[in-house]
Amino acid sequence: MKYTTIFLDNKKIEIFNSLLGKETIKVDDQIVSSKYSIFGADHHFSLKEEENTNHYQFKFSLGINGIVYDFYKNGKPIIESEKEVA
């Protein structure tokens, strides 16, 4: 099932998660990362955009309210989930 869609820099990034724990990330309908995980995984992929190669990272984990994720482009946060305070 589709978890979310993010529109960034003229790209459509879709995140899917199956009941069996398969996480899939698509950019403009092309699979760029796919992993099996129960408690969340880290996904890394690179995209050539104009003259540059940009590096992306998704970090999935389980939070109090369900699945949470952080999304980074070239090491800079685009989306950060709320962090639990110890």
C-alpha cells in the first residue's frame, strides 16, 4: 500500500509498505530502493539531476504513533520525524 507521496524538485517520490514488511521507494515511477524490514530500514539512493548527483536517504522506524521517517537530501534534512525525549 502507498504510505506517502513527496513532490520535491520536480520529482515525485512515492513510498510503499506491504503487510509483509517490504518497503519500496519509487522516483518518477522507477524503483530506486527496496528492502524488507519489520521495524524500519535505511534506504540510500542517488539521482543524477542536471549537472549534479544528489544523494538521498530515508530512515524508517517505529514510533509511539506508528511508522515514522526522516528524509535527507545530500545530508540535509527535508523531513524529520518528531524525536522522543528520554
